[in-house]
Amino acid sequence: MRVDFHTHTTLSDGSLEPKVLIQRALDQGVEMLAITDHDTLAAYHHLPENPPLQIIPGIELSCVWSGVTVHVVGLNIDLHNGVLKEAVAEQEEARDKRARTIDAKLAKRGHAGLYDEARQRVGPHKALGRPDFAQLLLERGAVNSLQQAFDRYLGAGKIGDVKTHWPQLDEVVDWIVSSGGVAVLAHPLHYKLTRSKLRRLVIAFNDAGGRALEVVNGRRWSQSDLSHLRGLARDFGLMASIGSDFHAESPWNDVGCEADLVGSCVPVWRAWQTDNPPANP
């Protein structure tokens, strides 16, 4: 069985439109799919009425814990929940404010009008990020490559490296729980924490109401990392989630993951399987 509970579309920073992503998932043999765009639910307004595979409503929310930006995936959420919709509106506003600040800073360096140009191109719903600005700088001939755009203007410590003031971890988890969803700590190893600090993060996440850990993220993982994350999930009684974190087709990533990668952990999707739905774990 193949599943994927962490994917992105053009409504955040992915390269495929929602319907195209669903078709790609089908082509890869995926049976259960969650679209988890960053801080937006917009993709769910662009899905077919009767998707040809099981869709688990999802989102990836940004937050802060102990000074570290952390991502939490919400799965099986109620898309119409008032608390979640209000929270998402706040997140979208924060991202848009950041984009306007980046635009103002780049204008002072002689690159005016990037925000308006990007907004006209992508429409009113997509969150604008540094990759959008990098693409326009490349097209204007201001840089020779996307990497050069980050090296000169958008990378860490550069003029376009604008931080966003995200909510705290416990608040974001509460949004997901309030919407009837399951909060999943996304890609735990991406935060470059020591093992002891990562355990403290997992404890805080668990205490806040988080119920699952992403033990696989993408296709470039080692057996030692997989064993480590499975062990963390078991230590704290958390379910296990897996996802490709798909943004665009590449030699090292595509939609879909083998379900048995959760090993002996309780799979987060067990209660949602339409063919044999057991009691909630």
C-alpha cells in the first residue's frame, strides 16, 4: 500500500496544480493522499467533486517553539471549522505581510514592483515566498540563476531574509485539535536539533495535544534516522505518519511512500482506511 500525508501544490510552494497532483498520486499507486499546503486551505477549493482516491484534508502550519521555527501538519481536519479558518486567515496575512516587506527591501536595491508582478501572475490566493521573488529576479536579468538570487538577495542574512512572527507551538496544535484533526510534528530532523533538544520538542508537542510524528519525509532517509524517529514515536505513544513532502518532480522525490515504513508504530491513517476502519488508536 502506498500513501502520502505531506504534499504541496501551486497554492503554496508546489509546482503542480491540485488536480494534477491527484493524477500524479494515482499514477504512483497512492491510495490515500493529504494536500498539506503551507498555512492555506486554498487547494481544497480546486479539487474534483469525486476524487478518484481517498483524500485526507490537511494543512502544514508554521509555528515557533523555544525560538525555533517548527512545522506541524494537521490531518483529517474539518475544512469548515471556524477556529481553523480564522487561524489560517491570520497565517495567510502574516505571509503576505512578509512578502510585502521583502518587496519593499528589494525595491530599495533597484528592483521595484516585484510583489505586484508576482501577485498578478499567481492570483489572489497563493502565498508569495522568496522563490517567487527569485524567479522574477531571474526573469528580469538581475541574477543569472535562482541560486544567485538567494546568494545576493534572499538567502540567510541577506536583505530579503525577512522573518515572520509565527504563533507558538501549543496554539497551532490547539487549532488542529479544535478542528477535529490530528496534529503531526513534521520532518523532526530538519530542525537540526540535538537529540536531547529534539526530545524536549516532542515532549512539548505531546503535552500540547500532538498525536503523531512524521517518521519518513521524502525518499532520502537513512535506516538510522528511520529507527530513531520510530523509537521516538513509540517512546511517547505517538502514531507515525509518512509523506513525500512533494513540491516538484525530482530524481530524489516523487509522490507516495510505502505504508510499511511505519514499522511497528501505529499508523496515523489506520482509523481513516475506508476498507477496514478500526477504532481510533
